[in-house]
Amino acid sequence: MNILFITSNNTGQGHKSITEAVSTQIRRLSPETGISVIDGFAEGNALAKASGRIYNTLAVYFPLVWELIYRYCDHAYGFINKFIILCTKDGIMRAVENTKPDLIISVHASFVGSVLTMLEKQDYHIPLITIIADLDNVTALWADKRVKAIICPTQESKRKMAAIGMSPEKLFIFGFPLREQFTNPAVIDENALPADLKFESDKPLALVVSGSQGSRRSAKIIHILLAAGCCKLCVVTGSNKLLRKTLETRYKAELGKRLHVIGFTKELDKYIRASDFLIARASPNVLMEAVCLGKPVITTDAFYGQEKKNPAFIQNHKLGVYCRDIAKLPEVIAHLTENGCAGLKDITRNQRDFYKPDSTVRLAKFSLQCLKK
């Protein structure tokens, strides 16, 4: 029995992370199941590849354009699906022929209705389930009445799918799928905190998760917090080498005292566990990783489109706070850390009630049930 995951590696890291999380658990539960993973955009022509790569540019530098495109998808999903078929059909169908899947799992909205139409035209009767990679403001592209099942991470996403006509019998909630270093106690070593994380300050530790997007805003946040002296800082710059160099040069005197800067890391979970709270963009993966580990989140911004409602989502479920005006960050941090960090502890309790660490395992088991049927 074989499963083919269709994902995207360049439209942020979220789709890739979800694919890794679910496929790892499927392999653990059923070692005999063959698993293949393709990037749907990379399987297409030059236009498809460009479409996959342009997301970051639009989201960061032309947010209003991206929001218009995202809204357009809700009303023109038929056109979008035809475009995806035109650009990727040969590559995706070649992957289907080579891997011979008994089940297809789509982790990107562009490869739901489009792939189902491709399969129908080739007379392939392969069931497809989709795993929604967003928390709330989900696009209609995720929905197609021909799917076997839609995995919704939240009640908000389930309501959207139901509102646009998806049958309740095809909608399932397991929670947001996370990699096992965030969810599996067997692989989590609470004592294995980063050895390089040393400070002279005894203030609470804020983990600032940055990366290739929003470097200018991240630099402003660091400047404001260092000036206020309300916390010590560990900044994850990801692949943004320029931001890392800028911070290390500008704040050289603070390194090892109140500031620590790292680049890309595969051990983000360890840095999250070492922190008292996070300051991050409202990316669903980072938000849910922090929630799973019981670390309050202060979110300062969100990409338009699919992330637009995430700050409100975090506040409505009391999983963190939204501070749109970064000049007020010291005030927000002071409030959360007063009286023995009472505010942070309240949020942590809410997080533990909200997220169930076995979500990914249950999702993997459901996928295997779909495979066997």
C-alpha cells in the first residue's frame, strides 16, 4: 500500500512541516506502507515553479496584492484549478504513475480540486484527503465534494468548509499536526536545552522568531526591547543572514549579556522550551508549536490572506496576546510578567487545555484507515 503526499516547499515552511509530521507518524504506525512526497509546484512547468516561489515576495512586499489574490481564490477556484492543471498535469500524473498510490494526501489548497480532476480524466480511482494548513481564514480551494475527507485543524476552519457546502460527514478535526519533537515525550529531553544559551541578565527570556520575512520589523523589535530592558532576548533569524549580521554588529556589546542571535536551526523546539514566551508573526505552525509546548505567544503582525485572522484566533482562545503597535511591547511584557509572571502562567494553562499532543498520531491513524478502506 502506498501514499503520495502533494505539498509545497517554497510557500513558507508550514506545508513541508505538516507533511513531515504526518508522514513520520504513518511510517511509525505502519512501516510497510510506502510513502512518497512531491512538491506540486516543482513538478510543473516554469510558470508553476514561479508561482510557488513568488508567494514570499508577494506576502512580504506586496501584501495588499496577495490579499486580493487570496480573496479571488474563494470566488474563482474553478479558474485557479484549471490554471494548476494546465501548469502541473504532466508532472503530477507522472508522479502518480511512478508511485502508484492507493491514497493521495494533499497538504496545499492548490492541489485538491485540480488533482481530483486530473485523476478523473485519466480514469484513476484514487481517494484523496486534504489536510488544511491554516487556522481560520481558509480558502475555498481546500474544499471539493469529491474528496474522501477534509482534515480541519480548528472549529473555525471546519465551519468555513461547512459554510461553502462540504458535507459534515467528510469533515474531521484532529488539531494542528506538529512534528514529534514538539509532541512526543519519548523524544523530548527537557534537560537538553541549548548549551550556547547563556546570559548575564536574570530577566525573563523572550524568543523572537524572525527569518526571511519581516527583517526590518524584527530589528525594530530588538531595538525597542533592549532599550526598555524588560527581558533578555534570543533571536532566531532563520535563513536571513543579513539580519543576523546586522544584529550581531549593531548590538555586539549586548551579546551574551542580554542578547543571543542564532541563524537557521533544526532545534527550534529546544529554544522554545528554554524561553518564557515568544514574540512572532502569526504563522500557524510557530503559533501551534509554542502552544503545544506551553509557551505564551505575543504576536505582532500577520501576513494578509490566510494569516489575517490568526491574531484574533490567538486572543479569542486566550493562547497569547496581539500587540500590533510594537512600541507597546515593553508595556505588554511588563503586564504579563508582573506578580510572579501570573499573566504568562494563565496563558500556559489555557494552552494546555486547548492543544492535544496526540493530534498528529490520531490524524496518521485516520489516514491509514482511509488507505485500508
